[in-house]
Amino acid sequence: MHVLPAPDVAMPKSSKAKLPKPTTAELDLLRVIWQLGPSTVKDVHQARLHEKPDLPYATVLRLMQVMHGKGLLKRDETERSHVYAAAQAQDQLQTNLLRDLIYKAFAGSGKALVLSALNQHVTAQERAEIRRLLEETSDE
């Protein structure tokens, strides 16, 4: 297991530099890295082959190098094979992306986002689970 410093978790908003937004391909690799923890390019490539068998190693390598350059990944160069880790925790990045989506697509209304999701993108089972969670939190 590879060990890198923990992702930046709680910096005050005012001291944060503008964080880069990952592309879809970069998010795919970030999901693997969040699942595996600090990983080599080989580790990430092997994990992605299950979903995308024709994915070249060189593509994963180049994309991870670009992600490092953008500040999405941290890189430990002390070992022969460089070890990469996410620069942000998964929940932090998801929160930032969601905040941006709410602001841009829903005029800053979280309610509009939720209603849109409930009307078009939630199964009956998920809706029942949401209802249960809302009931639990309203009791508190």
C-alpha cells in the first residue's frame, strides 16, 4: 500500500485558489484512485481495464500527468514508479462540482436541482429511501 499525505480537506473558502474542474475522463480516473488510494499508473490502468478493455496504458499515463499538472493529483516521486493520489477528497470535489452546477444550471436554487432530479432521475426505490431519510431527519 502506498502512503501519501491526506487530501486537503478543510481549507477556508477565502484561502482556496480556484480549483480545476475535472473532465469526464479525469473523473473516471479519480473514482479509481479514490477507491484504491494512492496508486501507480499501472494500478489505475489495471483497474480501468475491467470497464474499458481497450484503454492503452499510455493514455492513462498521459492523463494522470495532465491531472498532476492541473493540480487534481499529487505525485510522490521518491519511488521508481511514481505514486499518485487525489489532491481533494471525493466528497469535497463532489460538493464543489455540485455547488457549481446549482449556481450555473439552477440559478443557485438547491430546491430546483432536487425537484429536477426527483422528477426525472430517481427510481421508485430511491424515492422511498429519500422519503425515509427525510422523515428520520425531521424527527431530530
